[in-house]
Amino acid sequence: MFQISTMRKPDSNQELLARLLDQAYMEVFPTKTISDHLAHISKHRFVGISCSPTYGLEPTIALVEQLKAQPDKSQFKVIPHIAARMVRDKSHLKEILSRLEAAGVERVFVPSGDAKEPVGKYSDSLQLLRDMAEISHNIKDVGVTAHPEGHPLISEQELARFLQEKQTLATYMVTQMCFDPTSIINWLNSTREAGVRLPVWIGLPGVADLTKLIPLSFRIGVGQSLKMLKNQKGLLRNLVSARPYQPDELLQGLQPHLGNADLLIEGFHIFSFNAVERTERWRMETYDNLSG
């Protein structure tokens, strides 16, 4: 798994939380203007580039090539998403990997993707990962998706089986967006008991307007944990005042478990919804408050 953390043992869960938040990486959508918004992120940080089910993989790869063409001192460490349902066949996969290698990419993330129908032979990420393992490439790290609250179209048994089979083909996993720390930790405990040892990056909802966040959450199948927001003291206040959601209480719930070595929590993956500036401001301010 790619390492971006120091090896110094933290003195407390608060220090560990601060360190993981300092090293968190952000996911963005590949739009025409997103490169301008990335100016708010420190250079040399990890940035995930997602894949649109509407526009396919080309905008993702084009943005990766654009960002990696910048001078070395200005480059981000980009992690493109290769959505399996957007890849036509093994030949297309070879072409994608070749372009990413030419751009100097060393890490990719392989979800199944949100497209209702696959454009080719891959209906899930496991199929693509198996073909990818047969192709010669220089990609060092491969991430896969994990679902603490399940998936609207796949049973929990199938999700568990997929993860067990993927761990021989991947180096880390990222959890789908979830608002309930208890659900995340319970799922992680059961996943470890089932023998899945992939390091995990916990997916954090970034700073987002609730009017956008709530419909998106139900669409991707995390409506159950979204109901937990009703018990969070800031929800009603935020709705009334039109304040955006911030994952502060989610972090508070996760903090006591971060030092549990058995859980293999490697870091945080922040879903920015392209609200890069305010999400990055929240991350930096929260880090400063934790680290003093």
C-alpha cells in the first residue's frame, strides 16, 4: 500500500486523527474547471479523479494527463478511477494503462462504476482486476471499493465475497460514503474477522450543501446512515440556516478506534463533490485545531 505517513508512533488518538487528516486525500469530478479549483490544494498531495457514468473514462484520463504535464514541483499525485463498466475489453484496458503509465501514474482506483449498463465485457470490478493482473504494467497500488452499509443492487454476502477475492489483486480499499461511525467500525470489525486484510481508507463526506448531499446519499445506498444525521445536534440548525454539512461529528465517533492496529485504518478519503476550496479549508482548520 502506498505510504504517505510518518512512522512515528502517535502519542494519542487526537494526534493520530490530526496526522491522518493532514495526510487525507481528496476526490474530485473531472470537469472543465476543476483544475482551477485544485489551486486550493497543496501541491504533491494525493488527488483522486473519479469517472462519470455519463461521459466515460476519457475526461478522467485527459485530466490526469493535464495535471501530470505540469512541472514536477507543481504536480499532484493523481489517482485515476478506472470504472470497470466504462472499459470495453482487455484491449481497451491495455490502452488505458499505457496512457496512465506514459503520464507517470503509479496508483489507480478500480470501482465497478455507476453506469446502469456496461459498455463492454466488464460488469464488475473483479472481472477487470483479473484481466489487469495479466497485463504487464507499472501500477504499484490498486484500490477497490468497500461498502459499510451495503449496496442497493448487491447482497451483503456477495459484497463480502468480492472483497475476499479482490484482496489478492489490490493493495488497499476505500469505504463508500457513510455518516455513521458505528456502522463503519462494526463493518470493519466483521470484515477483519472474515479475513480481509487490505488497509482501509475511510471515506469522509466533504463539506456539502445538505440539499445536494441527501438525494445523492439515498441514490448510492447510504440512506440508513443518513438517518443518523437526525440525531446529530447540528442537522436542524444547518437546515434552518442553510449551513453545509461538515463531517466533524463523524470524525469524533471514529477517533477512539483509529489506534486499533487490528482495523488497519490507513487514512481518510474525502469526497469533495468539487467543493474543493471549502472542503480544503475545513480540513486545514480542523487539523490546526487538533494539532494545536
